[in-house]
Amino acid sequence: MEYVETDKLEKIHNRNLDISSYIIDEEHILITGEFQERNLITVYEKPDKPIEPHIFHHMKIQSIKAMPVNISLEVPMVWSVGLYPGTSKTII
């Protein structure tokens, strides 16, 4: 199927999902999401019951998360040939 230009077509339905992240402090971020779904034209579930254009789903979600921190630790690495002194990245 080839690409169809939508500029001149009538849009009948819309579904949007917007996700954003915000810094709260050095250890936490806020993640927000908003979902919205709407009909843009009149639709009929039954022949005599029109449903006018409206938003029928609208949700907002927020969550605070701790940010991982990378710390270099002086830890020997275990290899098949023995121990190797060095540093290793660790996520806490």
C-alpha cells in the first residue's frame, strides 16, 4: 500500500498519548502521562441513538521514581584465569 496524504481527508477519530519527565531533586524524577481519546464526528451505536462528538477517555497518571546512580567501585573482577584488580561500574 502506498502512502496516503491526509491533509484533505476528514478526520473522524483522535487518540493522543503525551508522556513527560521532570526533575524533582537530585534523586527523583516525576513521570507524567496523559491519554485522551475522542470521536470527531457523530457516530451511531444503534440506528436511533446518535452519539455526538466528545471525549470518551481522558486519563492522567503520575509516578515519582528514584534515579539510578553510577558509582565506580574498587572491586577485583573474577575471570576464568583468576582475579584481575580494577574498577567496576555499579548501579545503586
